[in-house]
Amino acid sequence: MKDLNNFFNLESQGKGSKKPQSRGKFFGYRVLGFGAGVAAAAEYAANYLVIAGGGSGGAGGGGAGGYRASGYGPCASRSAALSIAAGTYAVVVGGGGSGAIIGRCTRGNSGSNSSLGCLVAATGGGGGGGGGSAPAPTRCGLGGGSGGGGGQGPGPASGERAGGAGNAGSYDPVEGYDGAPNSWPTGSPSYANPSAFGGGGGASEKPPKPADNAPGTTSGRGGAGNPNDITGSAVSYAGGGGGSASAYVNSAAAGSPCGTGGAGAPAGPSGTPGTTNRGGGGGGGYGAGANLTPGHAGSGGSGLVVVRVPACATVSASGGGSVTACVGPANDKVATFTGNGCLTIS
């Protein structure tokens, strides 16, 4: 017997989609057979918001989870709406990268991907780069939906200061931006080993490089996320985590301006986590003292999946999902998933 779920999962009509294998052209409906008594499968125009889990901080800030959206939020980040057929779709909500690590010694962990059936997916955010006690190759931020911020490293030729690359899914429009590098080579020569670490990338921008690494300066902030009101309430998503700072720098930066990325910490205190179900990157935490504690980096925030369909559709959600009716002037139905589950539309 054919897998009816896969039969009904139609590809996105948006330019940001990766096309699955074609099943041929169709006009308005897909059907299960031919002849009398065979009902056509209903289709609905559906808007969506898919946010992946944010990366955790290392010394650099964690990158935001990938951001994919249609219909709502900034126009520059919108894809086209889906044409979604009646059927049941598996929903995966990505978790944030685990924190509780000492950024001076360890690179952050990447977040997990989120997806709506085979229709839309977003990539987990990259972990922040490690500090001076981490192995040299792990001082770069990891790539992801948005890239993690660069950690500690001694020079431009080594590449150890780099932020991770964003838009790992190669989507158009992009799902996120690169993380910032650390402060090398600016600043006082007496502090040539960079002490201000880069912020994680966000859904709407690559954050600025820290301006200096001399005492009294500030590490890199997280990249800004995007606002989106698909649920009926305007909420910000997918901001990067702020980078931490060593003892040579007096203060560490905040997380993303939109408030979803965790704040970085100066030497000693811990970075704060990214916001749950908004895909924020975790703040960097460097550690201090002979035992390098405290100074744990913040965890990444978990992701989210939202689907908005017309009032005429019948919608149910199981597992980590729930359905709200009568949203907006057209009384749309909105299914929101804060954890894994199944979406059924008829």
C-alpha cells in the first residue's frame, strides 16, 4: 500500500524551498484514483513559522536557530505560502544546544533542526567558539542556521577567531547570518591575545565585531532576530547570544537586541540561556580562577513550529501541539508546536 502521508505532502511553492522529487503536475487537487466515487483531497493556503533550536555559548555567543517564515514578519525574510493538502504531517521542534560548559575550555554545542513534514525545515544554530584553553581548531564558532561567535585565538592567519557561517540550509531568503569574530587584531598590543569574543548571528543580521580588546571595553553582542505575529501576538524570534570576555575586559555584551539571545558574561559569572521556544542563542561564559568556575555558558533556546490556515479547515494537533481558533479578522486557525507532534488537516 502507498504511504498516504507522503502522498499528501505537497512541496512548498515558495522560492526558499528545497524541492522534493516531483510526482508530476496537478491542477487544484491530488486524488487517490480515478472514476466515480473518488473524492478529491482538499488543499489550503497555509502560512508558517519554523524556528530551529539555538546554539549554546562557548567563549563566543551561540548562533540563533534558523528562521523560516511566510506571510508574517519582515518582508525580506518571508517565503511564499504553502499549498497544503489534507493529511497528517509529522512536526519536529529542535532543542537548544546544551550549555553548562566552561567556554574557556570548550566550544558550544549546536541546536537541533526543526521541520514541518517534508515541506519546510530550519537548521539548528551553531555553538560559540571556545576560549584559550580549548583546542585551537575549536575556537571558531560553528556554522548553522545562524553561526556561533568566534572565541579566543592569537592571530588572523590561524582562523581561530572566526565566527561560524549562517544559512547552513542555503535557503533564499536566508535562515540566518554569520557569527561575529573576536576582537583581533584591534586594541592595545599588550592585550594581543583577543579578550572580547564575538556574538552569535541572528535571523536578521551578522552582529558587529567587538571594537577593541583593551581593559574597559565590551565583548560582542548577539545578532538581532525577527519579530513575527503569525500567532496573533507580536513576538521576536531567533536572536544570537552575546559573547563573553576574559579578565582583561571589564564587561560582556548583552544578547540580541530583540531579547531572545542570552547575554554573555565577563570572567567569572555564567552566560544566560536563549529564550525557550524562540530559538535564541546562548550567552558565552568564559570562566575564571584556577578551577575555571563559575563561568558556564548559556544553553540555546528550543525552537517552534506554527501553521496558520483558513477558518474553513479542520485542524487538530497531537503531542506538543495545540490549536487556537478565531485568530485575526478572518478567524484563522493556528496550530502551535512547542514540542514534537503531529498536525492533521482536513
